[in-house]
Amino acid sequence: MASYGKKSGEKVERAMHEMKRGELKSGGSGKTVKSRKQAIAIGLSEARKEGGKVPAKKSAAKTAAKKTAAKKAPAKKSTARKTPAKKAAAKKSTSRKTAAKKAPAKKAASKKSASRKTTARKSPANKAASKKTAAKKTAAKKATR
């Protein structure tokens, strides 16, 4: 079973003949074609336009998907190796969360709303206030000892 039709073979043959004589021109720039592959591509595209039996072009989306799929496979393996380090970091952050839970309800509510906003930054006034509250907490801890 042939994948190319008779018309496509004739068009490619004619394009190769013109290329060897230096008469085949590129469609966009008009430069003379010197590459064998480009001459074949021109012949096949002309056959496609006239309705010849030619397989469809490989679209850029399909080839890009294949390349990204090939690149993604090694990335998945490397993330599997890094999972123990991520779990250790998560355990450290839980101890910080427990300290935040001990704070009064009003302060905890403000911290929750700040954690929801990922792009929000603390203003200089808020930074100074948080430093004061941290100093008060450490003083309270020392007093309880």
C-alpha cells in the first residue's frame, strides 16, 4: 500500500529536476532552492494543493507536544527523588504554625488573611508592629520560666 499517489511523485520529480537546473524558486523569498529536502517539500505541497494523495503535514503543535513529553519524563523522575526534602521542610513549618495557634484569636485571624494573599507585602508600619509583638512574646516566655 503506497502512502503517496502518482501525482505527488510526478510533482516531486518535476521539483527535483528544476532544482538541479537551478530553476526552482522558494515561495516566500524567491531565492533559488539548493536543498534536496526543500525541493521535495515544495513538490509535495504543490501535490497537496492539487488534491494528490499525500500524507498530512506534521503540525508544529504535534512536534512540540512530542518534544515536551520527552522533556517532562526525566523531570518527573527528579521530583520523586526530592520528595523527602520537601517533607522535612513541611515538618518544620508545622512547628511554626503551632506557635501561631497559641496567639489570641484576633491576631491569628489577621495572619490567616495575610497567608491567603500571596502577593501582599507587609508595610513598614506592619513590620514594626510585628517586631513589637514578637518582643512581647519573648518577654512573656521569660517571665513564665
